[in-house]
Amino acid sequence: MTTQFGKGCHLHLIDGSAFIFRAYHALPPLTRKSDGLPIGAVSGFCNMLQRYISDNTGSDAPTHVAVIFDKGSHTFRNDLYDQYKANREAMPEDLRPQMPLTREATRAFNIACHEIEGYEADDIIATLSVQAREAGGRVTIISSDKDLMQLVGGGVEMFDAMKNRRIDVEGVEEKFGVGPDRVVDVQALAGDSVDNVPGAPGIGIKTAALLINEYGDLETLLDRAGEIKQPKRRETLLEKREQIELSKKLVTLDENTPLDFTLDDLEVKDPDADVLLEFLAQMEFRTLTKRVADTLGAEAPAIADTPAAASSTDSVAPEWSAIEPDKYERVSDMVALNRWIAQITALGYVAVDTETTGLNDMQADLVGISLSTAPGTACYIPLTHRDGDSDDLFGSDKLAEGQLGLDETLKALKPLLEDPAILKIGQNMKYDAKIFVRYGVYVAPFDDTMLMSYALHAGIHGHGMDTLSDRYLNHTPIPIKSLLGTGKSAITFDKVDIEEAVKYAAEDADITLRLWMTFKSELHRAQVTTVYETLERPLSPVLAQMERHGVLVDRETLSRMSNAFAQKMAGLEAEIHKLAGRSFNVGSPKQLGEILFDEMGFEGGKKGKTGAYATGVDVLEDLATEHDLPARVLDWRQLSKLKSTYTDALQNHIDPDTGRVHTSYSQTGASTGRMASTDPNLQNIPVRTEEGRRIREAFIAAPGNTLISLDYSQIELRILAHVAGIDALKQAFRDGMDIHAMTASEMFGVPIEGMDPMVRRQAKAINFGVIYGISGFGLARNLRIPRSEAQGFIDRYFERFPGIRTYMDETVTFAKEHGYVQTLFGRKINTPEIAAKGPRAGFAKRAAINAPIQGTAADVIRRAMIRMPEAIKDIPCKMLLQVHDELLFEVQEGAEDQLIAAARSVMEGAANPAVHLDVPLVVDAGQGSNWAEAH
DNA sequence: CTAGAGCGCTCG
DNA sequence: GTACGAGCGCTCTAGC
């Protein structure tokens, strides 16, 4: 029985391609258990279809529905403009085989499914929308694509399924500043970097809307462009007219796509239970198959039980309730707080988040605490919010009404947060733990979703909560900026209205809990549970303690140096201006480039992408042989760097309470497993030049103490010798030989005794080059020799140590096959770019070669750091800093030798017992009253 | 006035 | 067009 499409009918058009990409990016790369077929996007797609169907059963259910896909990459738009969508990335390899499966899935759900060669889905959607509207029906387009907004109006609406929001004419006006009928005009002007629609350079959506509203439409605007007052805009519109008109053609949807079906063919049909369940079972979606079977009142077909059946492939697809910030609880009294505590105690775990007055965990004060026990169930306990509604200078210091006392709340929560039987879950727990310590609360045990994400996905994306929420929960959290504002007018969290704070803060705890549930089982499946539990989680409290202790920095020394630098710089500046013949800003590479290459006439100036001359150290060193000016600029730059980045900036980082500098280590910042130090970065304090090294004299031991530095000797080369199995190198390390001299001797056949230092230097450069994924170009530039000569060195090196080439080739092959490489301790470093084409391929290869070496070295020192507190607990000392292969300690005078022995033993044995290295690890030690002496 | 990109330089 | 991995200060520009 079919009905003619007409008045009273309601057509739903689903943007299928958008669904697929959303599903693909939202989920980890799942594969079908039985044969390894990539299936993540199909899984997400099916979950979305299922959810769509169950959400659309009410009185406003559609009478007609279709899923529309893109087909082919070449459309009429490419004929108009060959750069259209030209910078779009190629479809990921593991997504391609899933495309036909999404069509199958749609048909299995018994939903019409259409695509037409040479047309984008948007054009088909446009054509159907117009036909349906003209037939007197209503249309809802399930998509959030702004390119479709031109269709809205006259019975056509859009629905953003992710945000659960309808988009009507008003919504379009909000987005574009004009009605749907003028959207294409605005798009033609604003362009679109994603689709590579050029538009008018320098004009964005805001300006475009302004112009269109003033002139009525694009054609009138272009005809009367000469009247525009702003010179830049006028020029652009006059000059780029053709480009703008082309852009309009590109963004205008084709409403006359030739269709091989009619609206009547799209009538809603119930799914055939047998067909649908068979498809889902074939895909091995256990959870979804069961759920669909329940809804249809049918029996779920059996799915072959594999060992991993307990964690079926689609179980990570979020199936929880939507995130609704309006439903969170505000805890204002002890009765409610005790109810939460009882619930958490019975449950055994809780997600925790703190809100504070700032990002500096040594200074920020606690403002409130949020807790979550289940998806959608979360609360916020405001503690020290201030009354914000008064302009009175004193009024703003008054505590707001309806808050529990800080002391009584912490007293009630302390037993729970310290209870060894209750797991505390946090996102970047190091921050919250450091805050709590300052209030006498020692959080343990804990899980950290940021570290879980890092163990799973290092190298793929960031691990901040916003990124993770977007990716794994399909949800964009409330931006903190919407509460605090930005820049000078920004407020601190204690000034935020409590009702707003509840939504924001409790949402963070809710999201953290959901992420934990998602990652928990995934760790096992990815076989990184051990990495997380032995290399990530236990390091966090060690870092927290180092950061809290800080390193003593002498302000007087820095200040004296700053003054000395300022004087020298002033002298150099005068000299430079004289040599240049006029005054200019020496600190501006742009101005310097113009002086050198335009005014003074030096040859060989190369411009970068911004059109400015390059004036880096390589360029200036070359020019310095011809003229004094570039040489003086190099001197000036060295001083300027030391002053601004070190002697000035470090003073601002001295904590007023402790008199020490407290860096912050980011455990998830570097993809290889290294730490990164920030605020300030204490891992790049100068050491290579004599003048720079003197800055380390300002890093001092407290009175009665000594600084001790222990560093691994040649750790990366030793690891290379081990993993690549180079017998000659391994033996040299066992014999304690000079490894670079030995390499030179092997390569050039010269004796080690009385070797030319230049020859050794070249061998050293090659040894390092190998670790970095050597290239003739790179080595040539480093040694400043011709490329052919460099290539000759490399060839000879590979000839003498053939195992190195084998290791490199095997590593790259492994990366291509698996999408990641591994350290000796099982850490995975993802290499998503390894399949790229062009210059990116080279980058990805070299990174893949370097990652296991750098990463294994990082793992070794991490293991040492994790064991260190126990090993030195009876020695009066503190571990202060880590600089990749070095640890810096502060120890009471008299205990130096004891500490060196204990710490060296831990460091040299750090690979054991997990890994037996064929080469010894050797640690050098130094000591002194400051870091310059100790290093 | 502010945010972000680009440049340049520091470290292992 | 190129060595691997990081962070930060300065200048300059676009846009509010």
C-alpha cells in the first residue's frame, strides 16, 4: 500500500556521509574480532541509525525517509574550479572498506538509501527538499552542515542530531546574519577553507553579512562595490569579482539533480527483523544486536564466542543518556553531602574534579568540588564562591549564600578521598591532587583518564578533556571561557554564579566518569594496561612531589645578569644601527631582512611563506663572513634570548611563598613518552655555550645542601645498539670505549689513537643522525658539507653496520602495518601519518624510526623515577628535576656519596627485570653548590 | 586591545 | 622541502 507524497507528509533526509565521518572520528579504530575487518565507523553508524529510529516514533514521526550519500570524488564543481575540495585529506585507509557496509547497514534497517555519481549528497538533498516542498509536504534535514542551511524555510527545517537541536530560519539567521535565501551570497564572500572555496580574501561571515544586508544581494553589492568606504574591502571586491562569482556557483546547491527514484519510493517501512538482525550479527555487534532484538521482540541470533566476547567490539560505543547540565545536583547541606558519600562508599569509585581560582596549583585556592557516580549523575559542592552582584569593593569578598563550609566539607570528604578501597577518578589528577595536598588531603588510589588516553592514543590526538569528550562522547563541554571571559576582563572561578558553576563543574565530573568507562576496557584490548599501570599512573605522584618541592633559584644572581645583558645589548644595538645606516628594531626579523637584503644589497635572501626574508642563525652566520652587522646581530640575539627567556622570565616564576621555582611536568605532552616541562620550562636551560651555562649558577642548593646531577651516558645510542642488534656497537659499549671514535675508526679505517677530531665529529653527527632517521640532506646541512659527500658517509655507515638499515626498514614496515610502533616496554606510539603521501611521508618515517629509541630511553628513566622515592627514603634528600636523561637532586651535606650510590644503582638497573639489555647503562654523576657545578 | 601565526632559539 | 622530540618570547597582523 503506497501513499502519494503530498500535504501532511513529512520527509526526513539524513546526511549519511556526515553520519559516517562523525562515527569514524568518535570511536577508536575497532575491528571485527573474527577477521580483523575495520568496523568502528559501521558500528557508530548503526548505533546512530538505531538511536534515530527510536527517537522518531512519536506523533511527529516521518512518513518518508532516506539516507543520502556522496558518490565519487569528481562533481560538476570540480569542472568549474579544479581546486574545489583540493586540500581535503584522503579518506583514511581503514575507513574505505567500511563505506559499502554503511549502505548495506542502511538497507538492513529498511531505510531508502541513495547516491548519484557525480553529485554531492547536498545536491540530492536540495532536489528532494524542493520537490517535497512543492508537493505541500514538510522536510527535516538531519545534518548540521552549514552548506545545507540555504534550503531552510517554507516547511524545510534542519535537525542537528549531535546537539539535539532544530535549526529553523531564525537559527540560520543566527549563524549567517542573513536569511536562508541570502546564505549563498554570504558564503560566496566568506569562502570556505574546508572545501577550498576562495571567496573574498579578508572577508569573513560577519563582514559578508553586513555587506549583504546593506546592499540587498551579492549582485547589487558587486555592481556598486565602488561606493564602499573601506579602501581594502572596496579593492578586494572590485579585484576579486570573478572569484566571488565562481564561489557563489560552488556553494549554490543544484536543485535539479537527475533522480532515478521518486519521493513515493521513500515511504517509511518497518525493518525486517530477520534481515536486520542477521546483518548486525554478521558485523559481530553484540550489544546492539541484543538491543535491537529486544525492541523488535525477536530472538537475537548467536554470535560466535571469541575469547574477547566479554568486551565485544561495539561495547565502547556510548549508549548512555545524553549529557544534560540542567539535571546536575547542587550540594548545599550536610544531609545531601552525606547521601553522596554513602552512595560512593557503596559503589567503590567516584569521579572527582576541583574548581579553583587559577591554573597555578601552587597558588590557586579551592572554590568547589564536583563528584560523579554514574553517567548523568553528578553534583557540585560550591565552597568559596563570592557574592558577585555588588560593585562594592568589599562586598565582592563576601561568601555567597548556600554553601557548605570549606573545613567541614573537607573533613567529611577526606576519609573517602584517602580510602584505599575507593577509587578516585580524575582527568589530569596531578592537578587536583596537588590542590588537595595543600588542604591536607592525600588522594589515593586513583585512575587518570588523561593518562589512560595517552597510553591508548599517544600520537593520534590531544588528551585534554575537551578533545576527549568531543571524540569519544560526541559532546562539546561548556567552554570555561563562557564563564570566565578572556583577557583583562576575565574573572576567577570564585566569582562565577553558582547555578552556572554547577552545570559546568558537574559536567566535567560526568564526562570524566564516562571517559573512564570507555577507556577502562579499551586498555586491555589495546594491551596497554601494563604501560598505564606501571609507567603512567605511578609516575604522576612522583612528579607531583618534585613539582611541589621546587628548585631554589637566586633572584640576585639573575637580576645582576639581566642588568649586565641589558648594558651589552644597548652597546651592540648602537653599533648595529650605525652599521645599518639607520635605526630599526633589531628584534624584528622582518625589519632586519629588509635592511640586509633590500637596503644593504646582500645576495641570496630567501623569503618564507609570509613574504619576509629568513634571517635565522644559518643565514646570518654565512653573511657574518662578509660583514660585521650580521655578526653583531648574532651576538645581540644570544644576549636577548638569555635575558628575555631566562634571566628576566625566571624571576617571575619564583614562588612568593617558597622562594623556589616550581615547574609543571606534562606527562602527555610528547608523543614518545618523554615528559615536557612548562611554566617555566626547566628542560631547556642553556648549557652549550659558556655564557649561557652561567645561568645555571642561579640554580642553587639550599643552605647546608648540595645539588647532585646524575645523567645517563649515551642512552639512546645504547638502546639503538640493543634494538638493532649491532654487535660491534654493543661490544664497544661493554668495553667502555669512546663510541664516536670507534664508529669513525670502523667507517674510515683510521686508528682510534691520535684521531683527527674532525673525523670523530663527523662520526658523532652520523650516530645522532641515525637516531633521528638519517637523510643525506639533514646530515649535509648539519656538517655543512655537500649532500653527495654526506650520502657517501651514510652509505658507508650502512655497509659497515647493515643491522641499522634492517632495523629502520622493519620499523617502518611495522608502522605501516599496525599504525603504531612500540618501545621495549610495550608503550605504543601511534604513527597516523605513516600512510601519507608526499613530504609528509618522509617526516612520518623518520618519526617512526626515532620513536622506539627515544621512547625506550624515556621509559627507562621513568622506571628509575618511579622507584626512586623508595630507594632514597632514608637519605635526607629530594629529587628536584628531570631533563630527559638527567635527574637533579638536592641532598643534605654529608649524604652526597650515599645518594649517588643509591640513585645510580636505581638508574643503571632501571630496565630490569622487564627487559634485559645487551648493553650496560652507565650513569655519570656530578655535584656542587649550583647546577653549573653539578652538571 | 587581544588572539594567533610565524620566526627564532633554547634543551636532550 | 628534510634530520627526532619539546616550550616560550617577541613581532606582526587581523579582527573586535
